[in-house]
Amino acid sequence: MLLAVYIVLMSVVLLVMMKNDKERARRNQYRISEKTLWITALLGGAVGGVLGMQLFRHKTKHLSFRFGFPLLAVLDAAVFAAVLFF
């Protein structure tokens, strides 16, 4: 159960990061690095990354994000489901 809470928390963190990075991009400000976004996704936040891409139309032109985040999100969802149901 703790792992499921962790995945949800990391997803919220990445969702907020995607929103902040999109706002920074619009204002021509210092950006959150792609490396940081990827590390957060790899640490369980990929679902939030996918939601952030859709809600804020952010990083949607980058093929690595368009395909990588959803693949990681499927893995995160599988882990989440396994923790909740097994």
C-alpha cells in the first residue's frame, strides 16, 4: 500500500513540474531540465507526466516523451495494480 501512495505522490510531483516548466517556457525563464523530468518519471511519476503532457500540451513534440512517458506509465500502473490487488 505504501508503494501505491508513493506512485501517486510522484505522479502529482511530476504533473506540477510539467505545469511549472510549461509556464517557465512561456515566460522565457530558466527551465526544468529534461533529465530531471525523466528521473522523476523513472522514480514513479510517469502517469503524472503523461497527464501533464495532455493537460498543458507540454513536451508533446518530443518523441522520447511522447512514447517513453506512456510506456513508463503503463509500468507504473501495473506496479500500482499489483500492490493494490496482490
